[in-house]
Amino acid sequence: MLWEVLHAIEAAQSPLDLNELSRRLKIDRGVLDDIIQFWVRKGRLVENVGGGSVVCTAASSHACSGCASHGDCPFTMKLPRTISLRRSEITT
């Protein structure tokens, strides 16, 4: 199952929806998340910076002092968690 998930991610031509991938491979979404974390630890996949973080979407004129209260601010959004293949570094 570990290799099947990695091969599905490698073969993808566009971003994958992990819920769809779990349905396609007939595995529980929690198990899929664990498999992805396994490949992240092994260095085959990378969890991209910013995935799951909260950012302010307001224009610079918005006077919200850095959105200290993320839950109450209508100008914040949670970025999606993204995973990508680790690219081999080319050494010369």
C-alpha cells in the first residue's frame, strides 16, 4: 500500500485531492495521511511551507494589527495543506 500511494502521487498530472485519492485506492483518509507522513519522513515527499497556516487576505489599508484574533477576523483564510514530490538536487 505504501508504494501504491507513492506511485499514484508520482503519476498525477495535476494536484491531487486526498479525499479522492483515498476513495480511489480504497483506503481510509487517516491511513492515507499516515502513509504520506511516512514518505515525508523518508524524504520522498515534501510537505510545503504554508500548508494549513492562516493568512490575512485583507488589503494593506486594513487596520487589523496583524490579525491577532484569527477566529474572529473575516479577512483570514486557512491555506490548504500541500504535498509534493521531493526533487533530486543536481550536483555539479
